[in-house]
Amino acid sequence: MAHPITPLSPPLKGELDIVIHTIKNLDFLEMWRPFLQPYHLIIIQDGDPYKVIKVPNGFDYKLYNRNNVDRVLGPKARCISLMGFAYSCFDFLVSKKCIFTIDDDCFNLLTPSTPLFFNTLYDPYRDGADFIHGYPFSLREGVSTAISHGLWLNIPDYDAPTQLVKPRERSTRYVDAVMTIPKGTLFPMSGMNLAFDRELIGPAMYFGLMDYGQPFGRYDYMWAGWCAKVICDHLNLEVKTGLPYIWRSKASNPFVNLKKEYDGIYLQEEIIPFFQSIVLPKKCTTVQECYVELSKLVKVNLGYVDHYFQQLGDAMLTRIEAWEELNPPKEASSAAEPKSLKKEEPSPKSK
């Protein structure tokens, strides 16, 4: 990764958690120290929970492994996958702030989106831009931004077939732009450079069941993106994509990826039309209500495609139950923490 430039004033300090999923030591944090040191890190350890993960000194962090997940969630831990980005969903449950899954810039969450009418100067809220002639004044207030989807340079985030036919292709074009994804339009969300407002869309940011033996591998964050976008459209929230960029330095093995993605490439042709056709009931006015309804639709409309989606629909409901247990309504915030959370033992913290 390229070493970023030190920002003059850390944005959202005290309001942002950085979520990192890892299977190895976090020496790479040294390259990101100027950006990440001001923030609290939530680290999820994949694989052997007894392996010691080393974190560079000077970072404020909390480390979770599978033992912590089982202790906090009890039987509901079955909704948290044991591998890949899907494992990070536990961090999303326990954080109480905006979530960023790694880079230096979360400004997109602080300005509105324009999903109902496209502005040809891209994001009109950025310095040096504005609404162009002909943009309706009634729509210039915009809607709240729930998700900021960043991009990458160097190694593209390709699927396995594209990796195999373009092994040496590199992403070199830096475009200084941010766009709102239009209402009613889906997109392939990546978890490598992602920020979201936990209060606005947190319950929907669930990466599904992606354990070993599941037929739907390497689609974890895309599943979350499809679900979240449908719910954002229904609740008049939106998604921005573009800046910031990160430097992706290593490609995963395309042959291993192909084995994981094989069924998903086929299943995706059924899944996308399903999401494109969804109309959520007007009675669904919260993310939780929308997600419960969506889980039912998944079981009814995708269950015939593969039994996996019956399991996934059940896991989506379990995820909402866990969310509500660990995140009681604000009016109940003065009450005691859930017992399951109290059982958790402190993880090592930097001195």
C-alpha cells in the first residue's frame, strides 16, 4: 500500500470506528498510522482464535476472535460466518459509531446524495462544484448518505474469470469524482474501502453465510450491498461511490477464487432480477422492518433456486435479533447492557 499523507485534522474523530478483518499480524498499520491512529480500531481475527495477532504499539483497539463471538452471541453466533469479510459482521454489531472498513476519508457520509436527478458535475456538494442549470430546486436538498463506497488503484477487484484472462491488467486511472448511485440501480459493493452510517443502515450491513461448504462464496459484501441498496431506495437514503481511493497491492489466487465463485456466478443471474423486482411494503419504515421483510422474500423467491437461501433467510432474521439485543433503542440506553455483552472478557489493548 502507498503511504498516505498526514491529514491536518482527523475527520469524525470520536465518531468513527475502523473495522479490520485479518488472519495475520497487522504490521501494515504502520503505513496507515497517520490516518488510523486517531481512531478506535475494531479487529476481527479470522481462523485459529488462539493464535496471537500482533498489533503495532500506539493504536487504540479491541480484538475479537471466534471465542468472543460465541461468548457474546451465544446460539445466535450461527448467523456469523467463519471466513472472509462476512466475519466482520460481528464488528458491525458491537460498534456504536460510523463504520469504515479502511482508508483515510469518510467525508462522503457528511454530505447529502442526489439519487432522484443526476447532476452532470457529479457531486454538487464538493468544493468547486454545484448544481447545474436545469437541476430542480425542489431536489437540491438531497437525501441522507448512508454508504460511502471507495475505489482502488493497482490490483482491480475482478472476479476469477476476468482475473484469468487479464492477469497483468492494473487499475491506473485516478478520477477525482464522487457520484450518487441512482435510485433503483444496484451496484457491486466491495468491502475493501467502505464506510457507512451505522444509525442509518447498520442492521442491513450483513454479509450473509459464507462459511466453508456454502455454495455462495466471495459474494459476501455484494450481498450486503444489494440488500442495503434496496432498503436505502425504500427509505429515501442513498449511496455514493468514487473517492477515496486505496492502493491494492496483492491479488488473490484466481484459481482458488474460481472454485469459490463457480456456483455464485450462476446464482447471480437469478439473484439480480430478484433484487431488481423488490418493492417493499410502505408499512416498513425502519431498516429492521425492511430487512425482516426482505428475509421473507429471500426464502420465498430464492429458496426454490437453492436450499442455501432458506438458510440465509433464517440467518438474516437471526442477525436482526442479535442487532436488537446488542443495540437497544436510544430511550433504553440508560438500561444495563445485555447480559451476553457483559460476559465478554477484555481483549488486549495497546498501551
